[in-house]
Amino acid sequence: IRGFVKFDPRGLSDSDFKPPVFLSDIRIFEQPARFKQSISELKELDVSWRENVVSFDFAALDLTDPEKLRYQWKLDGFDENWINGGTRRTATYTNLPGGEYILKVRATNVDGVWGDEMLNLIVRVEPPFYRTVWFALLITVAACGLIYFLYRNRIRQLRAIREAQSRFTQQLITSQEAERKRIAAELHDG
């Protein structure tokens, strides 16, 4: 106030602090998920295909000016590119197909420098039973069994028809032979 201040803007430089990103909450159907361990220690998340609305809340640890922090996230195996969330700290995914994904989240510092330290969370989505390998194998075996049953049934029908035709042909030949003998006997008697 009663002095002289010297300020040289060339002496300012961008902050090289790269804030780490931490998971702060996971919600399923907008209800907080419960875990046996602390959410900050969570490395893997298993969800069912029925739990098809999953939200991840995260935060970067840079208390200089939290309003200037920017976030990007990507769900490897689902998202092709990074999603720019701006200052938004929540990523929500719906109707994820069964499989294994890795949620990656990164943040900038107050000067807009992207951090190298990312949040990595393995997310496994259990597929519905009708999209599992076992179900596909079961359906394949059942279809093959049905085809085999229909094939065997048709072969049995064709054999029965052939035997009936053979019996009919034999009866026809026998009756024609009997008729021939009767006519020959009448002609001989005449």
C-alpha cells in the first residue's frame, strides 16, 4: 500500500502441476452403489446387464481454481474418442452391451494443461443369458437335435410308405396271379 511493486509478466509461466483424478461416486439408476471397500480404492466394477444406467462421478485434486478444471473421459471398448465434458464431473452410460471396458478420465490444471495421471476403472458388464456363449451353444445343439429328429422321422415315414407300397404291390401280384389261375381253370374246364 505504501510501497513500490515491480511486476514482470515474462516471469509468469503455466503451471506444470498435473492434477490426479479420483472417483468420487458411482450411481446405478441414480441410486448410490454400495461397495465393500472405499470407492477411492475401487479398481474394478461388475454390473449386470439389468443395471443399464451407470453414472460415474469424479474430481481432480487441484484446489487453485476448481472452476477452471476441464474433464475428458473415454470408455475403452465403447467410446471411439475422448468425450469433452468441460467442467462437468459426471459420465453416464446406458445400455452397455456385455463385455469388459476401461473407464479413463483425465483433467486439466487451471492453465489448461492435460494431466498424465488418469483415473482407470475396469468395468465388466455381465451380458444377458441369451447373449452368452453357453446359450448360443445350447440353441445350436437344440437346433441340431431338432433337425436330426425331423430327418429321422422323415426317413421312418418314407420307409413306412415304401413298405406299404411293397405290400400293396405284392398283394396286387398275388391277386392277379390268383385271377389268372381262376381264368385259366375256367378256360380249361370250358
